[in-house]
Amino acid sequence: MENRAQDGARQDELATLVRGLAAELGRQADRGVVRVAAPPRASAPAPPPAPRQAPPASGPAPDAGGGADPARVAENRRLALETADLVGLKAVVAACRACALCETRTQTVFADGPDGGTGKTRVLFIGEAPGQNEDEQGVPFVGRAGQLLTDIIEKGMGLSRREVSIANVLKCRPPDNRDPTPAEKALCTPFLDRQIELIDPEVLIPLGLHATQHLLDSTESMGRLRGRVHMRGGRKVVPTYHPAFLLRSPSMKKECWKDIQLAMRELGLGRPK
Ligand code: URA
């Protein structure tokens, strides 16, 4: 009995290690650091959630990393749910000081789209987090990757950039463009969830592994998640590669184009002339 229990524990530990490695390789492949074949599906149960930190009695927000402060997540959710429109939500986001990114940001980056990202659209692109240009201008996807995204929207889909919405999982720039931490994502998620509800798009297009895994609550690789339509809360999700990755790996643009055509079919959009 004891031996079987020990074997089971070892298998669980191994499966967790394999999943972690697969997720990391997927992230690196997404950023163009390594190129890997899609990892096998892990059959073991999902790992337990990250440990939660107790809310501090007072003082500044806990540093990014590790578990988010549940009281602050709940407060952000309350604020987001109480906000009736996108103009109000943009103001709530601009005032957010729930994590340490508020200390280093120039400004929050809410969205781009009709009325400065406060209008409804049929499509919502979702990136990872603002970079330096976005932090300076307060608009998502305005750098080189942003220009490629604009080309995808305008030349590929035949839409104008103002006809779609563009946002990020995080509304503040992580210093040195490091990856968002789980705590930062947890704190910003109430804003993204409410933003999705209020924009009310038919199709969500997460860009890159971070946004895709976050939206689909998955640890699978980009290779496994893209190329098909997922459902999230009654909305279609069509993941594709991040434009920054496509700039580094132009040969993958044809795969992105397949994803965009899939999204266009879901939207009933024809190919632009
Ligand atoms: N990359 C992102 O994920 N978002 C931006 O807004 C810019 C670059």
C-alpha cells in the first residue's frame, strides 16, 4: 500500500515537472527563443493553485510575484462589476494602485478602438502587457509589433483599426518588459473580464502564449491552442501568434494568416479585395 502511495506521489511529481517544462518550452517557443514540437498532453491532474498571501494589515501592495492578495483581487472585481460602462472602467483602471506596477508606469494602457477604446466592437485583440511605447503613449500596440497588428487588421482583414478593439491582459507596463507575474494577472483580470463584457465582442483574438493561456485557463502550448475556435463564456476565442514573435519568425506569418481567416469566417467577413 505504502509503496503504491509513494509511486503515485512520484508520478504526480514527475507529471508536474513535465507540465512545467512543457509550459516553459511553449513560452520560449512563443517568444522565438526555442522552437519545439508540441509537447504531449499531460494526463495528470492540474497542479494546485499558487499559494495565496494574506492581505497585509496596511502599507503598500505586495510585490509582484507569487500569489495575489485575495482582498485586492476582490476589491478590483467589486470596482469592475460596479462600473456600468467602458468610460467608467477606463477611469477605474487609471486609478488602480493594487500592485507595484503603478509605481513604475507612466500611465495605464486601457484599450484602442472606437472612442479611444471605450466603444463596442465585434472583435477584441488581447495582448500580454504594454511595452515602452505603449506606456509612453497610453495606447496598446503602437510599436513595431503594433504596426504589424495594424497590417493584419487593415490589409489582412480589410477592417480599419478603429473598427476593432485592442487591449492587454495587464494594463500597466512590467519594468524591462519582463513577463507578467501570476499576481499581476490575477489583480488585473477583473478589469479585463469586465472590459470583455462591456465591449461585448463576438470573437476574442488572444495574441501569443501569455494571453492565450490566460484567456483559456490552459497550460498547453501555442502550437496546440491555435488553429481552432475555443469557447469562453459564450464567446469565440481564436488564438494566434503575437506580432512580436512574427517579427522574429516571419515564416510563421502564414500560420497567423490561417488563424485570422478562421476568425474572419466566424465573423462572416469575406477576404478583402
Ligand atoms: N505587446 C503587447 O502584448 N501589448 C502591447 O500593447 C504591445 C506589445
